[in-house]
Amino acid sequence: MLTQDKQQRNWKPILKQFEAVVGKNGVVQRREELITYECDGLTSYRQRPAVVVLPKTTEQVAEVVKICDRYSVPFIARGSGTGLSGGALPVENCVLIVTSLMRQILKVDLENQQVIVQPGVINSWVTQTVSGAGFYYAPDPSSQIICSIGGNIAENSGGVHCLKYGVTTNHVLGLKLVLPDGSIVDVGGQIPEMPGYDLTGLFVGSEGTLGIATEITLRILKSAESICVLLADFTSIEAAGASVSDIISAGIIPGGMEIMDNLSINAVEDVVATNCYPRDATAILIVEIDGLAVEVAANKQRIAEICKKNGARNITTASDPEQRLKLWKGRKAAFAAAGHVSPDYYVQDGVIPRTQLPYVLGEIEALSKKYGYRIANVFHAGDGNLHPLILYDNSIPGELEKVEEVGGEILKLCVQVGGSISGEHGIGADKKCYMPEMFTATDLETMQWVRQAFNPKGLANPGKIFPTPRTCGEAANAIGEIAQKFEGVERF
């Protein structure tokens, strides 16, 4: 029996064609089963798709997209569903193309330091596959044990090591794509630099609005000769931030630098009990350095001196792999730990210049007091990528709207100091209202030209990235104000 939303369209011939491509088990249409797919990691926004299709090959994805194109059905690609910006949020009466069954590592080429994978491959699997030969895959989001490479491609994900090694786009050599009309194209290749337009760079971070990546050629790196992690604790978060700037100014580029505040420290200790993070510290700074053994030894001493100069109370170092993982364990669990200290939390993802860290953190604290919400701060300090977690209770009516307002104020603050509204989570459905804070109308129109060139019917992930009057609260308010001006005016 067709559900009510499916009755708005004659879905029977569409479903039969989907089943002919992927089989009956590859089509999910029962209402209770679709609940699983009604949101991604941004659970405050929910919309049930009309149907879910589970392809296993590039050819199946292409055939499914061709059917959507034939019937003008909007479609959205989804990987593991761990995104935090609503990028994989369904729209009404859409087809959700889920790539979680496309989990094959197709080729490992150690000689040329490349791996070719399907989009459903989990991020950490890549490193696990090549680590025995002394290689690894650098982009490492906190969700790397569950997030998929396809989702990383869509959002241009980063991670704790993006300071030195860059985000996803810096590690993608080539892509096999299914375009919104169902055609299959190859962009990039197996060498770092290709002639012509950089379509690979254009596609990475396009959030599913230009098509679906079905095969991805990744660059892998040789493991460093020596790795050391330092953990310094401070009595002020400003001192931790000053240490970050001083380390970079000294000409040292660590693999990663992370700061956690006291609220985050205690949350992770309550949950994962690392016993490494001092509960009375106002902030901790985690620094990982890698390279030649002599280089790491010298930089370890210089970093320790810088931290002590800025008031670090204690400095713990670890070179043993197990001990290094222990120092990182709490940081990797920070988002999950927040769920144990609050019924709900709303995470933002803004970027600021490193020099603005003390000022911006002070302003975030002021917003916390103004609105009455606790805000836990965990962030990629080296590249100024903030992840404030605003703690609240969604069961209280109106709380989500207030928390979204706080998040918006933080994003505006990031732009005001010369930063960005996203570092690695993408824009999705969550932050599109704030795109005009960063870009002019001409900028946004130019981006739309690109989108329309690939996606002229607007079927691929509609309603994402760019603000629309229907979905943007600010635009809706503006329209309301205009409407009030015309009240009582005779209309022709």
C-alpha cells in the first residue's frame, strides 16, 4: 500500500524500474523502515524520503539517476549519514540514493601511493588497509570510524591532521562521477596535476549538488619515521591559544593542534576516562609532531618551552603508539561525550584567523552568558576551525530556535573577524541562511551558474547550500516586513 506522500505521484512504475536495477531488496519503501533515513547527524531537522535505493555499482547508480531524471524526481546521495549540516537531509517526495553497500576497496597501488575506493568505504578502513605496508590516509574526521569516503568528498571533511596535511580535497586525485542526467564521467586521474579545468577540486565539497562520486582515487602517505604527542594544560584558554600562535610563529607546523576547554575535558573524562586530562585545567592543548626522529626531538623541546613560557602547568609527552592514541582518545570522543552531559547539543563549525582566538572565545563566552546556554569548546586550533557545542534541552518548546540563533551569532562573529562559516562540516540545510554573510549576491549567482551547468533541472540535492525565502528564517522575516508595508495597498 502506498503511503500518503507517495500518492501525490504515481510511484508504481518508478519503483518497478528501481527494482529492475537493484532488486527488490535494494529498494526501501515501507514507512517504518524509512524512519532510519529521515535525517543525518543534524537530528534537529527531519524529513522522511519517499523511497530509498541501495545500489552497489556505478552502473546501478547511473540507472537509478536516469530514472529520477526521466520522471523529474529529486534525489539525494547519502553515505553513512554522519554529516552535521543536514547535507543528506531528504526533501519531500525525494529518492534517497544510499551508497552504504558500495564498500569495496577496488585497488591498492602502494608503488604510486594510491588507493581506489567506492564511496561507502569507511574512512578508517583506508589506513587499516595500507598501514601494514607503512602508509596511511591523512584526513581523519573525529567520526572516521563510521563516516564514509563519499560523505567526506561531498563535505570536503578535515580532521585533526588537516593543519599540516590539508583537508579531503588535498588527497583526492580522481573521481568517477554520475552526473544528474545519469551520464558517467571521469575527472582528474592518477597523477597529481592534470591539464584543463580542475573539475575534481570543483566537485569535492559540492555537497551532492553536482552529482554522485562512485569511485574515488585517494592519495596515501608514507608513515613518518617518528611521531610524538604533547599534552599541555593551562589555567586560561587564552594562554593555550597564545601557545598555538607562538608555535606556528616559531616555524613549526605540527601534524595537528587541538584545544579543549574545561567543560569538554570533564565531559570526556566522565565518559572515556582517559585519566590523562586534568579536570581542574581551564584548557588543554594537544600537539602532534611528526617527521624525522631528529626533527621531532628538537621540535618537542621547543614546543614544551613555548607552552611553559605561556603558563602551562604540566606537559605530558607520548611517542609509543598506544600512549599516543590514549592522549587523542578524549578529543576524538568529545562530541559523543557532550551527549552525556546534556539531553541535546547543537554543534557549529566556523573558522577564524589564529590571532583572533582569544577575542572570539571571549565573545563566545559572552554569548553563553547572554543566552543562558553552556557552550563547550573543542577545536582544531592550528587552523582556527572552531566547534562550539551549545548544550540545550530540545524537549523545552522554543529551545532549538534560540540555540540556532546563538549558533548564527557565532558564525557571524567568525565572518566579522575574517573567517568562514564552515571549515569541514559543509553548509547543507543548516547554514545556507548565512551564506550572504560571506558572499555578495553576485558571488552567489556565479556559484549557481556552476550548479546549473551540472544540474540544470535542480534534481540533485535541491535546497542545499544556497538560501531560499521558504527555508531561510532571515529571508522569511524580510519578506514579512515587505508584506507589512503593502498592507492595505490595492493590488491589481
